[in-house]
Amino acid sequence: MRRQLLNSYCTGCHNGKLKTAGLALDSLNTEQVGPDAAVWEKVLRKVQSGQMPPVGRTRPDKEAASHFTHALAASLDSAAAAAPNPGRPAVHRLNRTEYVGAIRALLALEIDGRALLPADDSGFGFDNNADVLTMSPALLERYLTASTKITRLALGDTDISPSIARYQVSRLLRQEERMSEALPFGTRGGIAIRHTFPLDGEYVIKIRMKRGDAIVGVDKGDEVEIRLDGVQLKRFTLGGDEDMKGITWVKGVSLPLNRPDVIKRHAYETTADDGFEVRLPVKAGTRVVGVAFLKDSSVEEGALGTSGEERPGRSGWPGVDHVEVAGPYNGTGAADTPSRKQIFVCRPTAPREETACASKIIGSLARRAYRRPVSAADIAPLLAFYENGRREGSFDKGIQLALERLLVDPEFLFRLERDPAGLKPGTVYKISDVELASRLSFFLWSTVPDDDLLAAAEKGKLKDPEVLTQQVRRMLADPRASAMVNNFSGQWLLVRNVRLHSPDVALFPEFDDNLREAFTRETELFFESQFRDDRSVLDLLRANYTFVNNRLADLYGIPNVYGSHFRRVTLQDEKRFGILGQGSILTVTSYPDRTSPVLRGKWVLENLLGAPPPPPPPDVPTLTENSRAKPTTVRQRLEQHRANPGCASCHARMDPLGFPLENFDAIGQWRDTENDVPIDSSTVLPDGTKVDGPVAYRNALLARREEFVTNVTEKLMTYALGRGVDYYDSPSVRRIVNETAVHEYRWSDIVLGIVRSVPFQMRRTPQP
């Protein structure tokens, strides 16, 4: 029957003579699918998704197509079970996120990864893809420099010279509301900074105010304060000073520059923040520096930042431009920081104890850094660096040099997996428990295994499925699992790109950096709640709640939400249900000046349905610009664009998937018209389903739930493995989807399915 269906609907194009799309299905063995599994998996995917036979050609009825796909999938799964192929991932360098996480776990130290290391390339949508995580001489130099800086911070090197760290506040950020949960209630604007003070010593914290030709908002007498770990250090008044008495300021009137009061006013308006600084002793460690204005109690909570009106006075509301932290001055070392507590597991009390203690410290660090038990051969080269440092100075100096060497060791920077000796080429085998622990920890936490997981691996207990399940559930419940939630969702859904996207503020005056941050935060909180509540992955599309602050609520038309803090709200408007109603998604799938059904349709194909369109052909004509004399909608111009035969084939797949979202503009606001023309959000999906608007569209996608869940599983597996999912992984994906259906595809079940799968637990030796 399989051959009969192929001959009836497929081999007319995909035969040995035409080889359309490179396929010759007439010569394939339909009974033994294993040898040609790569081709059969492609056929299965195309028929399941309704892409083949193409629209307009004769198609089998649904029952025949379903029977064909189920039988083919069963045959492929049987062949895979008989000869499993887990693939062989490339050597995996820690990406920047993993490096920062490893330093945090190893040394209890927060570092600025962006300042130390360049951004990583992405492969298959994720920046933890081993194939693109290469090592160049220039990058190695960055690691060497980073190791020196990190070890000096961790140990509190007294040779650290004073420096100035500058923390800039975006000029597009409106500072009329409380800016961070780390800042006190009753404040507005400013910035909260996590700054690492390297030594016990004196530091200077300095504020510089936002400026145009002069300091903004200098006339009223606003108060701004500096706090350290929540404790107020000092309060300053901007304007309202005795020096301002007698100074005349008349709105919109130019006064002669030779008048004494004008000269005095100008001088004050450019120097009013001189002296906005405090010098104080600070203990070494990472602390929160908070700078904020005291909130104007005369203004109702939530009234600011929504109307777009400026405060009466000199150029509106004042704001913080940047904060500088300078020091250390008179540094005396760091006696009791979290980093030193973690590093110094012993302290020698006499010279004869130093070598033994150094070996213990280095061994403890190396075990966690290398993610495995260490031997004397591992410790020896590190101990040699310790001895060189000890000869030059103190015991601490020796440990510092050993740690510098450790942080550039390939065993730390790379996730190495070694083939057991004596295996033949192409042999499939289970990876060791300590290698499995590393895979698991970097998947769920983006960092090295903790002591609990590593101890279980060293004892060989992770082979026990019950123990492995207990460890996975423990790790999922740990706050560190937020790393997986944010890193995976931010890259899969393209939410990270919101920070790089710049809508045209002339066309969308509601947009600013506050809204940009609100878009990102909404999706992060939403995805975190989905994961933490262990909901069905289908709720990504159908959830009737989200997280908003007053700015976002105002954009969405949600009443009675005040203040800048986010809170969960139940949505009354079905158009906003799930991720398809969120501003982050709708903004990154638009152009700066208009919506794009093409980008939105492509996003749905790639990220929700797992059926990316082919790349565009060369010399594709651009979309016709709007005519001032007769403005049209984007949809109307796309219809003209599709008249080009070179464009029609791809756009026929993408555009219909973008049209139902056209009522959302380029920053996610709802609209009924475009250029005074009513929005037409109706479409016919590639499988023939007719929909009109986002609600019907969401229901149509949910009707293809297995396709959606399969894609989510493939995306999460790609992230988990650090490589692209290939045809030989498809049987594992199908098994996960089938087994998790009983509880409607809960997140924890899908994660456990991936961890238990052949590609996650096994590896293949190089092919001959």
C-alpha cells in the first residue's frame, strides 16, 4: 500500500528521471526503510505537515494519508530501535553564558561576561551550538585576560589599582516611575547596579544628571538619593538651592546673555550636579548600588509615563544619565568575601602545612571546574603554578596563579567527552555518569554540576533511572533552572531581539525603552510561570493570563493597572491569549515602520510549526512603498508582490500565516484600520483551513497540536544537545511526544523525555 500511494501521488515528480528536490522515490525500498531513513524522515515530515503533495495537485484523502504516515513512522522507529544512532556532537566550548555561570558556581563571584568576552555565534537558533563555538587565538587572549581579572577579584588582590566603572542609563528610558525592584517604593527613575567591590577600602559613588543644553528639570528642587544594599548613604537636592534665589526663568523667552541673573542661571543649570557624590568605606563583595529620585507625592501613582506629557518647568522631568563607582582607595585586601570562603577550604597555620593545604584547595577547585574526579596528574601542573606564585609572594598569591592557570585549562573551557578505549569505529555507547551530569547541568542550569549531582555521578548512581529522575526534578525546582527557561525561550521565540529592535518613534510615539523592557519582561515572566507551574506546552498558545505593568497595560487596553511593577492579570480579551498576543513577538516580527505578514508567517513556520521556508532567491524585488496619493495596506501591496512568479512560491506559504495577526501593529497595538483602510485579517491556511483574526488562528494552530508539540520538543532538544536535531533523532522526538500526550505535554515530562533519550545519554565513536 505504501508503494501504491507513492506511485499515485509522489513519483510523478520525485523519480529517477526528474529528481525534483533531489528525490527519487521510485527506487527506494518501501519495506526496509532503515538504510534510507534520512529520505523517509523528510517524506514523513512533508506529508504530515500537508506540504506534499503541493496545493493544487491531487492529494490522498485524510484517512489514507494518516495511515501512510503512521505506518511509515512505526517502521522508522523500529529501524532506529534496532540500530540506534545518537550522533556525535562536536567538542563543546563553554559559551559566554555558561562561562559566567561556571565562574559563579566555582568562585561565588558575579562577573560581567559582556565586558570580558565577545558574543557567541548561533547555530540552529541557539548560541550553545557546539559546531559554532570555536576557539581562535584572539578569543584565547580574551580568556587569558579574563582569568587574570577574575582571580584578582575573587581573591582580593591588594595590587588592584583604583579604576572607574561607569553605568549608563539609556537616554530613551523614561524615568517617571520606579525603575527596579531593587529600588525602594516611593522612588522613581535612576538605576540599580550590582557592582563588585574588589577590596575592603574606600570608594566614590558619583551621579551625573541627564542633560540637553543644560541639566534637565533643574528648576523644581527634586531630591535624589544614593543607597548601598538598601541603606541610604546620602540625599541631594537638584535645584531649589539658595544659589537659585533671584534667578529669573521665563518659559520661551530669550534673555540677554550679559545679564547677571542669566549668567548665574546658566552656570547653575550646567553644574547643579557637581558634588553629587559620596565617599565611603565598603567591604569587598558584590553589592547593590541604588540611585533614584524621591517620588513626587503630588502625582497619583500610575499617572506618570502614560500620557506622554512633560512636567511643567525646565525641560520636563529630571533623570540620571550615569553613575560612576571609583576605587578602591586605601585598599586593605578582602578578608571574608563569599569567593574567599568558597576558595579557601583550608588555611595553613604553619609553613610546613602550606603545600598540603594548597593541594587540597586546588583539588577542590579542579574537581568542580573539570566536572569530574581529579587525580594527582591533574593537580601537578596547577601546583607548579602555585609554587611559582608562593616564591614570588604570599600563600594567597600562589593560589591566585594556580587559579589563573585553571581558568584557561581546556578541561574547564571545553566540555570534553572521551570515547572508551578499544571501541570499534561507529560503535554506539552510553556516556559516563560524570559526562551525563555535565550534559544535564548545562542543559538545565547553564553551569557546572553542583556537589549533589556530581557526587551521585561519581558514585555511578545516575545510571539508576529513579535516581536520574529525582535529580532532574530537584534541578527543575531549583531557582538555577531559570537559566534554561530564559536562555531557551529568549532565543527560540526571538525575545532577545527586542533589545535590538528600534521601531520608528515618529510613527509609534508610544514606544520607548521602558516599553521595550516591558515587552521582554512580560514574555520572560509568562514563560517562567508556564515552566514553574508545569503547564502543558499548549498553554503557550492558549493561556488566558499574562504579566503587565501600567505601561504595557495601557498599550493593551487593560484597565486598573498602576505602577511600574509587574503583576499577573487574567485576560478578558481572547485576542491577547498566549504568546501570539504579546508585544515582544509582534514587535520582533515587524519592520521598524510597518507590520510584516511575511516575517510573522515565517516566524510561525520556523518557531511554532518547525517547517521553515527555503531562503529567498537572489534579486528578490522589494515591497512597493506606499503611495501618498492612494495609500494602501501592507496586505494589498503584498498581493502585488506575489504577482511576481519568483516570489509567489515562498509567499504562498508565509503570507497566509501572517495575515491573521495584521490587526496588531508594529509594536503590538490593536488597530482596525491601516491608512484609513479596514484591516483584512482573513486567510486560508496551507491545509485549507479558513480563519479570520487571531482567535480563530490560535484555534487552528491548536488543532495541529502534535505538529506544534513536536516542534517545541525538537527546539528544546536542540538546546539540550548543543547541536542541530538530525533525521536520526526523529524517532526519539516522536517517542517523547507520544509518551507525554497522556498528561497533555507537560514541560517536566518533555524535559525528562529528552534526558532519558538516546541522543542525550549515548554517543557514537567516529565513523571509519
